[in-house]
Amino acid sequence: MAHTLVSIQIIPRTPDGKDIIPYVDRAIEIIDQAGVPYRVGPLETTMEGELPELLRIIEQMNAEMVKMEAASILSQVKILHQPDGISISELTQKYDQRS
């Protein structure tokens, strides 16, 4: 079981005020390619895994935004670390059943 949940909202300042959505989509692709469990929410994406691995993914996301010519990148990150283990579904199970 994973020990860490990391939620990230990445907000790049795009060149010439371009639409931010393709940048966010690319950031989510990087998470997907990393192979960690994740859930996309309306304002942030939550990943499940080990802290060093998840921080490397955030580093890759920021590097990709630079490659896409973002002038700056704001990454708002929340970290929940539980030595006994934690999962996204543990925190959302009662709400998921309502869908």
C-alpha cells in the first residue's frame, strides 16, 4: 500500500495568453505515463504512491511546462503522508458510492 497522497494544481503562465487546458492536459499525461494511481478533480489531480516518486513526477511536469514555453509555473501541492499506508479510495469511498 502506498504511503503518500499528493494533490497538485499546476498553473503555467502561457505564452501570449494561450489557453491553459492543453498544458494541464499534458501535465496529466505525464502522471498517467508514470503509472501511479491518480484521480483528476475539477481543480487538482491527486496521485498515490511514495513521496520521492511523486515529487519526481511533479518535477517532470514542471520541466515539460518549460519545454512548452510557459513563462512561469505555479504548482500548488498538498501532501498527506501516512506511515501505515493511505489510498485515494480510502478517503473518497463513502462519496464514490453516491455516484
